[in-house]
Amino acid sequence: MLLFSLLIPSSFIVLAAALPGADSHSANGSSRASLNPPDSATTKPPDAPPVAEPKPVVDIYHGTKVVDNYRWLEDGSSPATQK
């Protein structure tokens, strides 16, 4: 162990002490306050994404039918896409 600690430059030790959150206690007295999960009573679940209606378009490539249900979403200027 002594050999390992001799190989670590002292600049690493100084940098580690200067990192944010490296202080021994936070404002509420806990040493790991930033790692605690948020209180579930104050957090809101994320909104669900909008449902996209499938509008199938069939292309034939070399005799193989390829169905694209959401080709209409490729038009970024369409009002339906901007919803």
C-alpha cells in the first residue's frame, strides 16, 4: 500500500479536494445529499409521448413489399407532425 501511495502524484490529491461535493458535509449535514433520490411526493412522472396514428405506405423494392406505417412523420413542416 505504501508503494501505491508513493506513485500517486500529489496534484491528484489536490484536484480531488477541489471537486464540487468533495466537502465533508453538505448544507443539511449529510455527506451524500446529492446522491439521495428525490422525494417521490414532489416529483411528477414524465408526460407520455403523443400517440402517432399509423398510416401505412407500401413500397416495392426488387419485388419485396416494404411497409412504412409512419412515413408521414418524415414531413417536419406538416401540422400533424408538429403536434
